[in-house]
Amino acid sequence: MRKITLKTARDFHGHLGPWLVLGILLGEFALKKLKAKRYFGIKVKVFGANKKPKSCLIDGLQLSSGATYGKGNIEKFDGKDIKVEFINLMNRKKITLGLKKEIIQQLEKIDTHRKAEILAKKLYRINSPNKIFYITH
């Protein structure tokens, strides 16, 4: 079961979109995989999400991981492709995740807010992370 609901995400971000949901999914997966603590036990580095709508990913990451700009434990960097590096601050273990090509292709087809919302809900229901992203190292 997801810790962040779609209602919570929508209330925080202002609307529901697939990039927001992807941020939630990436953050939840990384915390679990690294056995890291939310808020102060994680550092997040986001690459390639500098412009909307891709930057909406960052709001999802903040919601799910608890890393925030105010605390300084989330940063964004330029990059050709979207990838997110998570570091467990207690043991320095890290994981870097990228989005699968099929997901990027679905995102590129979106041309209305309604289609964006439909894809966001569809992504949220996927229980197999390996259908959405891959570990780069």
C-alpha cells in the first residue's frame, strides 16, 4: 500500500499528473530498497528534471522521501535523461533509478490534462516497480 495518497499528492502539488506520481513511486521504492529513513536519513539528487512538466517529479520525490529544498537534502542537476540518485545517509548506500523507455514514450504522447490524469492514476496502480524504472547502478 502506498504511503502517499493521490489526494495528498494533488493537494500538495495543485493537480494530478504522471510526473508527480513517478516521483512518489521512485521515492517510495528507494526508501524501501535502501532501508533509509524519511526526512533526515536520505539525500536525493535529481537529474534532467529542470523544466515542467518533468520538474513535477521533484514534488513527488519530496512527498515520498521527505527530502526537501529547505533541509537541503534534495538537489536538481541538468541532465539529458531523467535519473534519480538516492543516498542512505546512515550507511552511505546508494541507488540510482531511471525511467524505462516505454514510460517515457507514454509521457510524450500526453497532450491534454485529462490524459495526464488518466496516466497518473494508471502508474499509481502499478505494483511492479520494474515496469516503470530500472536501477542504473
